[in-house]
Amino acid sequence: MVVLGLFPVVVMGADDTKFVFKGCADQKFQDPSDVYTQNLNTLLSTLVSQSSEKTFSTTTSGQDQSAITGAYQCRGDLTTDKCSTCVSKIPKMIEKLCGKSIAARLQLNGCYLEYEVSWFKQVAGTEFLYKVCGSSQETGSEFENKRDTAFSMAEDGVKNGSGLFYTGDYQSLYVLGQCEGDLGANDCGDCLKTAFQRVKEECADSISGQVYLQKCYISYSYYPNGLPNISSSSSPDAEGKKQHTQRTVAIAVGGLAAFGFVVVCLMCIKSVMKKQRHQHRSSKYDG
């Protein structure tokens, strides 16, 4: 049986290494010969090393029943230097928070890392992991229409060749979406669509929200009174990677915080942030 531990955090500024949530398998390694521990240490070291060269990677350490597979991914606007800084924070955090769990996932604002033994249960890419909903609300069809339009733009954007990372805006409603690096464009669009549907169900009239699924995450933030000043979180090196990004935004999701992968909005605003409420449901890490 597996247990998911979730801890909300407040994102203040553009700290990509802020903790968002964790998922730890309840079952621990039965490892008298330390073979699992050695494989896990090798896996984590390899992933950290690869993060200085690319923003997404998967690898396996060990063989047969003792094999452990892992992956990391950084937010699409991060350079490899920032990606490496983010990913390198995770191994010690996972050890502290999850111990010898046979599977774990740890999400920071700018990246996540996960691993699992070869025989761990598999789940769909649209499996729900975590959500964050802002406390401020906006009712009426005008807000709903703007949100739906922005969501459709993001879904179409990734399906039409803009890559697996998208940021854009529509009439003061900003949206971010990112898919795991091994997804195809259509699968990415479908995953984001599921996430958008889920965030509307979970967050209802909230003017900001984030949803993390197994293979993708999304974030949105609406500014009914106009957009505050936003500073770009990208550098010239990152611009080449975001071919379809309409604007590099850092959304603190209306005053909520979190992932939340990431804001996820994984985007940040320099203005004062309000309190938020955090809720979660079950995931593959729940027993």
C-alpha cells in the first residue's frame, strides 16, 4: 500500500526550488544486501548529472527485480544551469521525506524527480496527483468564456507544433501548460485538456488554479482589474527553446502558491500574494 504526503507551500518570488508536494510509497525496500539502495543512489546521481545537459531525462539502474527507473523534468523556460540547480536539490529531500520508499515523486516549483522499482504499479498519464485553488473568485459567463478560450489556445498550441511547454494569455487570463518530455504532441494536448477539465471541476470559480497529472500540469491566473507588472523568468538562452510561447510569464496564480509544478503556475509575480487554499485527491501513491 502506498501513501501520498502533500505539503502546500507559498511561492514568494521566482524560487524554482520551493517545495510543492511529495508522493511516497508506503512500502519500503526490503534490502539486506543494499542492492536497492545502491541502485537508487546510482540512479539519482545519473539524473542529477544529466540535468546539466538537458531539461528532461529518464534512466534505469540495476537489473531484473532490483531495477529502479527514474525521471526528472524541468519547467520549459529554465536553462540547463537552472534546471541542474533545481534537480540537484531533490535527492536529499527525497531521502529525508520518503526514506526507503519503493517509489517516490517530489515536485518543486521548477522541476520534479520521480523513481519507482520495476514492478511498481503503472497508472495512466492523466492520473490526478495534486491541485491548488486560489481563494479569490470571479463568477459569470465572461470569466468562464475567457478561461475556456485560454485553455483551448494552450491545447491547440501544443498540438500544432509549439512544443510540450506553453505559456500564453487571453484578455488578462494567463495560462501555462507543460507535458512530460516523452509525450507526443497529440497526447500532450489530450493530457492538458484533461487537466483543464479537472481544474474547472476542482477550482470552480477561483481566479487561479493549478492541477498536476502524472504526465502534465497546468496553471492559470486571471486579473480582472488588469495585469500587474510581470518580469520575465527566461533568459536569452531559454528563448530558443520556447518557440511557441506567446509570453514568458511568471504567474503566482493569482495569489495562490504552490508547483503549485511548478506554479506550476510556476510562474511568479512580484506583487503581494494572498492566502490560498490547498486540497488534494488520491493518486498512484495512495493505497
